[in-house]
Amino acid sequence: MEPPPGQDADEVLVAKCQQGDFAAFEIIYDRYRRPILAYIYQITRNYDESACIGQDVFLRVFEHVGRFDITRRFSTWLYTIARNASIDYLQSRSRKVMIGFTDLDRDDESNSVAANAPAPGVSVETKLAKSESNKMLAEALAELPQIYREIIELVIFQELSYEDASVILGGMSLGTLRSRMFHALRRLRQILQAKGGEQGENLI
């Protein structure tokens, strides 16, 4: 995430936090609160719990920011903490965290086009971003496997790079990540078509 014009980059703010500048942490919090909550929600699908987890995530960041290596990318560290906290929440309640990766990989490997899929076109990203608040789209996203929701949230809605997303998702290879994006968008389009016909298809 690029800093707003006239504001310090994340790593500059983190360096200030490490020197005891609480105002710098407040800027980080304001910058990332909504994106982090949106990402947590795509994992948990629970608004109330997402808010609680989000508060815990920023508390962890505040407690451990002194140990952060400012030569690294702060956003990937923050999102990784958010992901781990969200997965811990799901596992603590004995919920199914996600469908098996082996099932997704089997689907990926059966389609050579998907295995080498490029990033989604700008038109797809633009349409999805503009339609994010659409009720039909929200319902369709809820039907996707967790890992597909995460990828769409990170790469399309939050405009993170594939490289950053791969780190956040535990070191997933770029090839696998692009392939799963291909399948995520294809499955999302199918769900939208089933829900809304041509109207649903036109959302992406």
C-alpha cells in the first residue's frame, strides 16, 4: 500500500515507533485498520469477531514493533500477523479452515492455461473493485473457498502485488498463486452467472 501524498512510508513510521513516537503508530493504525479488517473478514466471515481479531493484531504489532526489521516490507509483516491470528481463531473453534490445498492443486494442474495464467486484466480488477459493495458479489464471494477469497481480497481489492501476497500466504509460489487467481475468478463468474444471469456475469 502506497502512503498518501505528503505522508511517510510505512518503514519510516515504524522506525519512529521504535523510537517511542506513538503518533507514528496512530498513523499506521489509521492507514491499515480498514484494509486489515476487510482481509480478516474474508477469512473468518464474521464481522464482530473480525473487529476483535483486528484489535488483537494491532496490539501485537504495537508490542513487537521494536523487533521489526525496517529493511523488510512492513505491510507483508502486518498482513501475515493478521492471517495467523485469523487462522488461530478458526482453529480454536474447530471450524474447517479451508478446503484442502490438494484439491485446489489437482484442479490447477488439470488446466495448463491456468498454471501459466497472467495477472487478471485491468478491466476485471476495475469491475470487481467498483462492484465490491454489490450484494450479489458479496454473496458470491462467500461461496468461494477461503483461500480464493483471500487471494481476491489481497490482489484485487487491496491491490497488493503477487510477490507480497505470496509472502502473506505462507510462501505460496507465484505460479500457484496466479493459477489460483485464475480459478478463483472463473468460479466467481460461474456463481454470479447462476445467481444473476447476464446481470451477474457483467459484474466481472
